[in-house]
Amino acid sequence: MASRKKTDEENLKRRRLAKFRFKRLVHVVICNRYWITEIEDREIGNNVHRNVAVIDRRLTHTGTLTIIEKKILNSPPAERTDNQRQLLTKALRQIECLQDISLEQLDDFAGCATFEYFGAGRVILREGQHPHAAYFMANGEVVVSRLRWDNINCTYYDTPCGTRSRGQMFGEIALLHHCPRTATCSTATDCELLRLSRKDFDRILKHTLQERWRQLQLALERFDYFKYWSSAQVRECCLLSRIVTFEFQQKLPVNTDKKDAYFVLSGLCMILQSLTVSKTSGSYKLLPVATNESFAAKQTTADVDDSKLPQKQTIEHRFIDVGTFGCGSVFGLGETMPHRMVVARNRVQCLLIPRDWLLEKEQNVGNTWLRVRMKLDMAIQRDRLFELFMRDQNWQRYRKILVREFIHRNGRHNLTQYADVPIMCRIEQGMV
């Protein structure tokens, strides 16, 4: 009787264990269904070799992390081989916030980081909690919000204050400053994250990030615009900003998809304005901004056929050095820059701050940045530049005629050839 009772207990225990394992398996599948479905393909059929090729292509798809790399990240760190760590190191180098760290740090990171998936609408970090880890975005979007006090309703409510997307990190502020979580981070979409525990973060990245933050804080202190910012705004700015160096004659990507505002820390940047003009027997006419070469070719052909305009017109693009941005200057605030570019005169170092974040209400008190942008738009006007261009052309023409008349009256024979003139003089003076 006792043995039968013992057998029933063992059977019940096995059934409970099997039920627990099944629930655990279902839970893992549900939590990871987003990236497991990457191997699905409607083209899979009865051809085994073709199916293998399709699945292999899915396993090595062009995302930040492949399924094989996620599998390695889900394995215990102690069981990862050297080849697996090297594979992870190549993948982690694609994450933007990890591109500046050394190869040794990246290898150490690959040996202890773990993979986590969160569906949309999940809270990852909550404001006021004790920090245990930092997170790095592989895919997805995270909304950052803070609690604000409502004096009317006498309650706190969440206020969105930013987002984190692919290639960025979050959760490191509390680890760097030894304080509770300063904001709540929740997922806006399905997110794939890399998690680094506090112990590993302090060992691998803390010193590097502290030095980076110190440089950003020193850069912000050099501008009076940020003198009255709160400590929370400075922390947020250091988190989103970066310092970029441009070499001699390198074009600054002002009008790109990244949409950053540029604050010059050192060096000089020149502003080049391209004026599209039509030339007819020495006379110039300014063409609209929308004019392109194909339109100009059509206009030239039409002018040749027109009896009223027998003289042929040619389209020219004249680049004019408008001015210089020096240390302390700011640009890239959304000012209109048709046919305009910014080029480094020498080695230039700039502080780049996201323009959308800078134009938010808290950072744009008194419409500071809009007024700066308006000043930049008014300082550079195409019509005024064309007037200066015509004045310079008239002076060049007058000087050339004056020299010819003087030589003709003097009658002396000058043996100087065009090749005898130093090339620097020819570049500076130009030819009319």
C-alpha cells in the first residue's frame, strides 16, 4: 500500500514537471515569436535542397543580429567559444553606440552580454527603480518618459521626453551617476535588446563612457546657449549628442537624414553658395533655384531658335565664398540652404545635437533656435550675392580694359608670358 502511494506521488510529480516544462516552452516561444518567424518563407515547398537554401538565407539575413547570433547570446556566457565570440564581435561593431570602443572591450562585451526580446507596450525600466543593467538597441524603438506633477489635478502623469532607436543605448545614466532610474523606458514596437549587467558595465564601459560624458559636458560649457539648462537637460543632451571631427576640405553633411545641429568647437568652416547664371555676351542673369542642367539645355536651344534672341546663352554655376563659421558658431537648425554647402577650411571639430530634440519646448525657451535660424536665413540672400558677383565681374572687366589701354599707349614690348605668372596668382585673381 505504501509503495503504491509512493508510485502515485512520483507519477504526479512527473506530470507536474512535464506540465511546467510545457508551459515554459510555450512561454519561450511566445516571447521570441518575433524573431523566430524570420525563418518563415512562403516559397518553402517539397524540394528539400531548396528549402535548406531558403532557411540558410533567412538565418543569415541582413539585420543587426541573425538568429545564429541570438542563439549564441541566449547561451550561458561561460559556454561561448572563441569562434562564437569573434562572430558576435563583428555583429556588435554594427551597433552605433559601440563603434568607438576598443576591440578588447568589444570582445569582452561579446563574452558576457545577453539577448532579450520585448513586445510592444512593455515597460523595460521604471523611473525610481534601482538600476541593475544597461540596454543596447539592436532593433525596434523605445519611448522614454518622465513623471510630471499636474498642479490642476494634483497627480503625476507620464510625459514623453524622447525615443531610443536602433544603435542607441539606454539605462546607463543611473549606472554612471549611482542614482535611481531617471526615466521610464517602454517599448513602442517589438524590440531586440542586448543586456549588460551592472557588474560587467562597470568593468567594461563605465570608464570610457565617463570620459565621453566629461568631454561633452566641457563642450556644452563653451556655449552660452546652455548656461541655464537644468542638470536633467544636460544629461539628456550628453546622451544624444556626439563630437565629430572633419578634415580639411571635407563637406559637412548639414542637410542629411540625421538632421543634426552643428556647434563649432574648433576650426573654420566656409559657406559656399552656388549661383546658377546664364551668360550672354558678357552679361549675366540669375536663374531660379529650381533651374537644372536639363532645363538650362532646353532654354539654350529655345534661345537659339528665337529670332528675338539671336545670341547663344550658356549656363554657368559660380561658387561664391559667402562667409566663415568659427569657434562658437551654430548652424544646421533647419535654415534654407538651396545650392549651398559648408566645407571645412581646416581641421574642424563640431558638437552635433539632434535638431528635433533641440527644438522641443524645454530646450527652445523664447524661440532661441528659431531666431538664430532666421538670422542665418537673412544673412545669406541670393539676390544680394548676385549683386556682389556682378560688381566683382564689372571690376575685373574694367581692370582688364585699363591694363590693355595702358600697354597700348606705352608701346613697350613685354616679354612676360602667361606661363611665367605664378599659378597661385592665377588661382587668386581668376580670369574674366
